[in-house]
Amino acid sequence: MVRDRRTGFLMAMKSLSKKELRESDMFGQLYFEIKLQSYVNHPNSLKMYGYFQDEKNIYLLLELASHGCLFRELKTKVRGY
């Protein structure tokens, strides 16, 4: 969780290692995710507010999910999962 210093707005920051992306040949997948998140505007999809990078990582700034990880939520609510 990160906070915009100017506005106080809370967001989630997803950090992706460039080394791991390169090793798993996932740059195409990341490009697709960024493109998709940039254009999708739906109540069931998290909004992407921006992205940036440094020498080691790529960072995605996403809408903060109030209930956390969907998989964890499903795991606790669905029997036998």
C-alpha cells in the first residue's frame, strides 16, 4: 500500500522484478497486462493509475482492493478449496 504525498490517495503498488520477467520470458505478458489495465473501466476490475520503473523493477500503481487478495477471500469462503 502506498500513499500519494500530495493528495493522500491510497493505492496498491505491484512490484515486478525485471530479472524474473526476463528469466521467465514474461515481458510480453506484462505489456499485455499494462495495456489491458489502461483501457478497462469496469466495476469488477481494479483500475491502474500508472506505472514506472527503475533499474531493477517495474511498478504498477493499482486501485487498492478493500478486501485484499481475491484468491484468499475465495479460499476462506468456498468449502474444499
